[in-house]
Amino acid sequence: MKLSTVSLVLAGLALLAGVAGATSDKALLYGGAGQGKVIFDGRLHASKGLVCNDCHSAIFATKKEALITMDNHSQKVACFTCHDGVKVFNDCDQCHRKL
């Protein structure tokens, strides 16, 4: 019983470690609603001095799901908290890519 409990806890910790580093070592791909796929690369954001907690969980929940609407583009929510054209670029082609 003890061995199976310890094994389960260790497996859970390994899974959490993988989730915690998910965006820091790979890019995530989002639909883009016909404007071209949106690629989020955690490495690029980290190279600009950001850490995960700068966006998670204050702006985004810590999961891949990002439900962004066209209305969000003109509001200071989600990506546009920073990508407002003042703090950081807001050029569509910088994020939306025809793949």
C-alpha cells in the first residue's frame, strides 16, 4: 500500500513538473479564427525578461486554453494587456501566421 501511494505521488509530481514548464520549452498553436494560426512561444517571452507568473494566473489561467475574441483586441484583456501598440507591438502579422 505504501509503495503504491508513494509511486502515485511521484507520478503526480512528475506530471505537474511537465505542465509547469510547458510553455517555457515549446510553442503553443491556437486557431486564429481565419486570420492565421496564432503561435505563442514561451521562450520568446522569457527572452524578453518575462516569467510565467507575469501572465499566469493574473491574466490567463495556467492552461493552454485561451478564448480570445475580436472584441478583446481593442480591450486591455488577455494578450492585449501588453500587446496594445504602446507597451508592446499589436501588429496582427506578428502573431497570426498562415501555416
